[in-house]
Amino acid sequence: MKKLILVVIIISLLSACQSVSETNLEVLEFEEDTTKHTDSEVSEFEWDETEISGEVEETDEKVFSKEELLKLEVEELINGMSLEEKVGQMFMLAFRQDQLGQPLTLITEEVLHTVLNYYIGGVILFSENIHTPEQTKELIDDLQVTSKLPLFIAVDEEGGQVSRIGNNPAMQVPRLLNSGLIGRLGDPQKAFETGSILGAYLSELGFNLDFAPVADVNTNPNNPVIGERAFGTDPLLVGTMVAEEVKGMQEQGILATLKHFPGHGDTNSDSHMDQVEVDHDLDRLEKVEWLPFEVGIKAGVHMIMVGHIKTPNATKDNLPASLSPTMVTEHLRGNLGFDQVVITDALEMGAISNYYSSSEAAILAVEAGVDILLMPLDFPEAYNGVIEAVKNGRITEERIDESLMRILSLKYSEGIINEQNELN
């Protein structure tokens, strides 16, 4: 007979994350015997499981979700930014002409100065900026290389009559139908295909944001600005088409934007020229004008453009929607549940610039809950006005940080910002 050491390690009834303490291991020593043992004899070698049951090791290490990690990363970036850098991210500008009044097709010293010194968050290109595919790509690449943080590069490309790229034969992209005709066809797949085609050629050129689709319901045949840009007069149809175009576009890596909340479809005038309003009460807005926006939000749209539209029977602040806390924060964010990026329509438009200074319009828009201020008439005045409003306590820096969280989270989640191009 010889002696053997049998080390019995039983790890049972424990999950994969549990471990057995070495002090709880039972070492048994017995003599090997060639004779058979009865069950009662074998029982002498049984052990008490309670003596070897391992204890679960507790750990303070937290497992973060993807969303939590994104939030932490964005918070870290925001904490490293100056107030000036934060406010700059809230502006999107256009550079339509150079200092000689010629169409701007390449980056100039003036553009370079503005991008570098004001830390702007985005640029929108117009027909003046878009001549050929090669030139457009180069302009966008130069803008991105110049900026300390990657920019939103946007365009108004709806298909049909509003097509800065599609209506330029030199760009050699498919010509798309007006939304009104797509709506009359009644086939949601056509809307999806339109979004997909738009997204594909915009992505190829270097854009990352499109101010489309139009979510307005064209209920006023005398409307001078919407018309065939809308999918139709039935809010359910419009909502269906809007949702499909959003999906098609965003599958191609282009951020879609619903416009023009709270609905420009029943106005009698053009907010580019002067003040506009719709007389509907809140109940009517919810049932008709807002339905396509709700459907688009559920479809996953990342941005909504708020128009300069007064709603005297639905709000009591006598402000255009783009400057109204009631419309932006209470209704769009609260009632419709939209928690992503809100952008104004162009602040240089007559509905705003005829009645407000650039500084006051920008401040009011921020107070309303807007995240991105599009094309103020006097950008330096608007930019400095917001900074001064923070310094004198009218706007808190926490309020600025709220918008930065939404803006930068979107840039991160869509791959516009990555670890290689964060702000130094």
C-alpha cells in the first residue's frame, strides 16, 4: 500500500464570477485499498460541503453601459473646454461669398479666422459653395482639417425643387422627385429610397447632416413657401413618408432633420421675408401639425429645426417658436419627448432680423432651450451676446453645458468625433 494525497476541489453552486478561497479547500489523506468498500465504508470519506463552499468575492468595479461611457467621455470633453469654446459649438454658419462678393468655393483667410477663433460647431453649404464634386469634397475636407473639433457639415437637400446639389448638373447625382409627388404616389418605399439616395451621395461628398425631410403638412394651398416641398395634406401620410425618408437617409450615415416645427404648412406668408403665424390652438396642432414630427421622432431622427412661427392661440409669450420656451422646452421636449438636438431656422431671416438684434435673438433662443443657432445676421454680435449673458448671470453655464452634452453626444455617437480628433 502506498499513500496518496487526493486534493478535492469542488466548486459548485457558484456563478462564473465567484471564486473559492484557498483556505476553504479540504485536503484529504487516506490509504489506497484494493478491496471494495461498501457504501457505509465510503461514507467515512465524505466531506461537509459547508466547509468548502467558496465565498463570493465582492468587487467595487462598475460595469458601464455604452450610453454611460459616452456620457462620461462627453462630460470629460466639456469640462476641458472654455466658455468661448462651448458657446462656439452652438453656432452653425454659412460662408456664401468671399470678401470680393464672389461665390466661395475654397477656404479663405476670413473663413479660417472664424473657424479657428470662434470654435464654431458647424457650417452649412449653399449652391454658391458647390460647383463640382472634387471642389466640394476639398472644401469640406479643408473645413474639417481647420476646425479643432469636427464640424457638422450641412446642406438643404430635400430632393425636387430644393436641391443645392441635385439641381447642379456638374454634380452628376440622381434628380429626385418633389416630396409632394412622392406623397401622391402613396408608396412609403419611394420615400425610403429617396432618403437612401440623398444619404449616399451626401455621404460620398463629405456631408454629415441634411436639413430634410420637410415634416410640414401642406394644408394651405396659398402657402407661398411649403407647397410641393411637403409630402401632402394628410398628417398620417406625411408622417409615414417622413419616417421612411429619415430611415433611408440615416442608414447611409447622414443625420436627418425634421422641419419646420411647429409646422409651416398653414401659413399665409414666408418667414424668410417677415413675421408669420398660424392661428390654430394647441389641440389642432397636436392632431395635425405635430403628428409627422411625433412619427419622425419615433423613427429615430436626431435633429429638429424650429421655425420662426408665432402661435398666438397655443402659446401666450408672443414669441416666434424658435425663441419660445413654451414651444421648445414645454412642447417639443416635454410633450413630444424629443431629447436630442434642436436647431433654429436661419436667424438672419426677416421673421427674426426685422424684430430682434442678433444678440437678443441668440440669447432668447438659448433661453428657449435651443441647442444650435443657425446663421445669425451678425455672428460676432450673437456670439459675444451669449457669452456676456453667461457672464452676467442671465444664462447659466449649466444651461450651455446641457446643449453641449446633446451636440457633442451626437457628434460622438455618429462617429463625427473620435479619440484622434478631440479638442486639445
